[in-house]
Amino acid sequence: NNTYGTNIAFYATIDTNKKVITIDPTNNLPHSQAVYVAIGATVEDSAGNPITAANATFTTVQETTGPTVSSVYPADNQNGVSISDNISVTFSEAMDTTSVTTNMSNTTCSGSFQLSSNNFSSCIQMSSSPSSSNSFRTFTVDPSNNLSNYTNYKIRVTTGVKDTGGNTLSSQYETLIGFTTSSDNSSNSSDNSSSSGSGVFVVVGNAGKIVRSTDNGSTFSTLNPVDSNTLLGVAFGNNTFVGVGYSGKIVRSTDNGSTFSAVTSVDSTRLYGVAFGNNTFVGVGSTGKIVRSTDNGSTFSAVTSVDSTRLYGVAFGNNTFVGVGDNGKIVRSTDNGSSFTAVTPVNSTINQYPYYDHYGVTFGNNTFVGVGASGSGTDLSDPGSIVRSTDNGSSFTNVTPRPSKYLFGVAFGNNTFVGVGTYGKIVRSTDNGTSFTAVTPVSYIQYGVTFGNNTFVGV
């Protein structure tokens, strides 16, 4: 007890040799407090002999060493993080649980434990207060919704956190590079004729054809088509598949691809590709058409086109949508698809065809990769093209040597880019799209490719 004779509640344990008794007070002792400890002669040894009574007095002191951040998950510069993963921070010592807080009501950057995809202009809303473990050293938060695909996030811990002695973090902690999410629950693949999500592959095609695989692409079954309009692209996000195609057709599934229903079209303009990011679906098509949905694909509205150049593919990464199309056309949006601007086209160095035709685009490891044709647009046996951007789609450069055949689709997974195209052409890059090597071809033209559950599927 203390000098006033007040008993202090504690837990007591004895070691396996029954020689050492350890007392752990239920609550932290106050600083500058004299504490009296005693053990009486009523305690006996194993032979029944009483011990000699003993006591001691000590005075506590103020603990002044502040906590530090030992680690975070996901780690800084970690790639391929699941969009459904929780976020955690581990401190060097036990923390005051009331000081580790987060934002649960909106996307403002409030609380001492924050997560952001835009350098903390706003923050990810969490589903509940941080949960503690590891003797109050580790704290975990669960985002209210899945994180966006192929997006970079940073973790921040403010000086508002305190250890059990009331000492604060000496300076704010923030990951330098951040972590990047993967495609394990979504697709960001090229022309988007195939997509994966929630353990399901979905492929769309001619005459409204939709097929689905629930065994990692080993077998596919046919779904009832919505109508006979050909579908050219499909994407997955927020537990929703969205397909697009001829005559502005848009279809949608919210039951993991089991059934699809029609969504009201914006107009009759053909749509070739669709992508998902930041809770937004974006579709692209003929005459530079761009459409957008912010309500999980329930409704779409038109976005002002950059020009009338046909767009074939669209992808999302690092809070940026990138669309690609004919005559070297590349467009980009950094405001969640509300508006797009043109990116300087890549010169093909082929005099008669100065710009490539881009048919597909994807994102991975902070890199956009686009694939297509050399620019002739007439002979499928002509060389293809690959372009690459490492500055969030602001500029693109050629990847050489050019593939020997047209490429129509490209996807990213497990730190690998895979492109597919005419005459069974397949190419692969494991150096972040800097160079590609040929894979043994398959005999058929392949228009799309996607990745999920450690599996690439081409169609």
C-alpha cells in the first residue's frame, strides 16, 4: 500500500520454480509516490516452513521518455497490398488507448492515426475506433470501405498520441513513400474485355455474351445476356461489375457476377473500356466519349470530351484516370474523372505513322503501361507498341524494342506486366515495364487479359 495506507490492487504470478513472485499493479502507479511492499510470515515453503517476513519502501519517479513508432502495416514502399487489408501501427511501448484516435464520421484528417491517398488533403474514413493488442503497443484500424485499386496511400501518426506515462510522440510520424494497393479484388486491365473480383473472373463479348468463372479461371459458365448488344469492356469495384459496349450499352451486377441488369445509357455512343477507382467508374469510347458514375454504377453521366479521337482503354492508379486511343491519344484526369486533359502523344519514330494507336492501358507499381499498334492500322501482323509513364500519366515514353505484333490488352499482377495481342502474341515485363520479353505464343488473337488470385487470364 502507499504511505496513506491505501491498498493498491494488483495481479500476482509465481514462476515455474516457485521462487519468484511478481506483482503487477492493476493501474500505473502515480509519479512521486512512496509505495510500501510487504510479505508476511504466513507464506510457507514447500516443506511447510514459514518464511521470514520482509518489507520494502520505494518512491516512483516521472517517466519522461516519449514513445516512438516501431513499425506500420502496410510497410512504407510496400506494393501489392490487398484493398481489404486493415492498417496498423506498433509503438515502442504501451500507449494511452484514449490518445490513439481516428476519423469515423467523414473524410477530414482528424484523429491521431490517419490514412490518406492525396497527401492528407483528405483522409480515409474508418469503420470504428482503433483496436489495441500486443499489450497496448499495436493499434489497428479498418477502413469503412475497401481501398481503391492501384492507389498509393500514406500513414500518419500525430503528436497527439501518448504513452501510459503521458509522454507524447516527439515529432509527427509519416510514411515517406507509402504503400500501393493491388488488383486482388479488382481489375484494371487494358481494354477491359475481362475482369476479376471477389474470386470471380468475368468475360464479356459479342452479342451480349457474358461468361463467368468461380474456380480461378479453370472453367467458365455462360450467363443470361441482358440483350444482344456486344460488350467490349468490364471492370469491378465496390462489389460491383460494370460492363460497357455497343450503342452506349452499360450493364451491371451486384451479386458477384451471377446476374446482370441494364443501366440507362448516357447516349448511343459505343463504349470500349471501363475502369474503377476512388469509388468511381469511368467508361471511354468512340468520338472521345467519356462517361462517369459515382453511385456504384447505378447511373452514368457524360464528361466533357477532350476531342473527338476514339478512346479504347482506361485505367486508374494513384488517384489518376488515364485513357488511351487512336493516333497516339492519351488523356488524363486527376479530379476523380470529373474532367480530362490531353497528354503529349508519344512519337513512334515511324515517318508515315507518327503516332501509335493505343488499344489498352493498365497501372501497377506507380507505372502506367499502354499497348497498341505501330500506327498503320491496316495489318495485324505489323509491329505493336508499348508506352510507359512513371509520373502518374503526365508524360509517356516508348518502350523498346517494339513487340513484333499488335497488342490489344495489358494487365498487371505480382510485380509483372503482361500484354496480349494478334497471332497469339504474349509479352511480359518484370522490371516495371522498362523492357518486355516474348512468351511462347498461343495460336489465337487475344483481345484482353486480367489478373486475380495469382492468375493471369487472356481472352
